[in-house]
Amino acid sequence: MVEPAAAPTGETWDETVVRVLKVNQVRLVTYVPDKVLAPLIKRVHADPYFTVICPAREEEAVGIVTGAYLAGLRGIVLMQTSGFATLPNVLASLALPYQIPVLMMISERGTLGDHQLAQSIVCSTLRPILQALRIENHGIERQDDVEFIVDRMIRQAYATQAAAAMILSPLLTSRGKKSY
């Protein structure tokens, strides 16, 4: 792996994520649409480096990334908190026992001004479920931490052949914007 280049000043969180994905040779991006992740989704669609797939469900996205890994291609699943709530079975029965390094980037919904009750209920289960499944996870709250956390989580996932989750806090993704 190549060491990440220094972040250009003024780089947005989504620009940093794209740069770090490239450095770590993550070429496949699967996602289910999400308003918070829209800048990142738009950016990967516009970049010919990436193969981008939008399946109907998060479980399908994990299946696609798993198959790609078995074929030698690195991928990531982008989703929101409520989408993660559909994944414990596929993670526990496929990714974890077969040591597939499924990378997940999760926009944290249901907190800090999100008015949707369903989102807040699911948000309270996100970290406990990740911990119960023994999936390494870290929240990203500041632009200054994006490069370090994303890079290290990718490296660790592939070195240990374990799933990993990066949780994008509204402190990172929504500063200066109206609430959801």
C-alpha cells in the first residue's frame, strides 16, 4: 500500500474519503441512496476509477462486496443507520465466519436534530450490534480525523480479514447545514 498523500487544504470529508479509498485500492462502491452520503455517492459516480453499484437492499450490497472480494476486488458498502439494521444476519452468517473484510461506511442518522423517531430508535442499536458482532467500528466527527480513521480501518480490515464500520457523525456531515 502507498501512504496517503497529505490532505489538500479545504478538502471536504467526501473528497478525503475518495482519495483514501483510491490509495487503498478500494475500487467497488455499493450503496443504497442516502441524503447524507449524497456528496460521496455523487463523487464516486463521477470518477472512472470506481465501479459503482446501487442494489435494492443493503444485504445485496454486502453480497456484492463479498463476491468481489473473493474475486480479488476491494469494495465498500455505503448506507445509513437504518440500512445497517437489516444486516446482522448477513454479517453473522457470511462475512464474519468466512473472514470477509466487508467495509461499511454508515451515516449516523437519528441523533443531533434528526426528527425521525424511527431513525433515533435504530441509531441507539447501531453500536451495541456492532459490538455484539465484534465488528471494529469508529465514529468520525471531525474533518481532521477522516483520513486517519478511514485509512486505518481499511488497512486493519484487510490485514485481519475482518469486517469494519466507519460511522459518519452529523458533527462531520451536517455542520452548517439544516437538520435532516
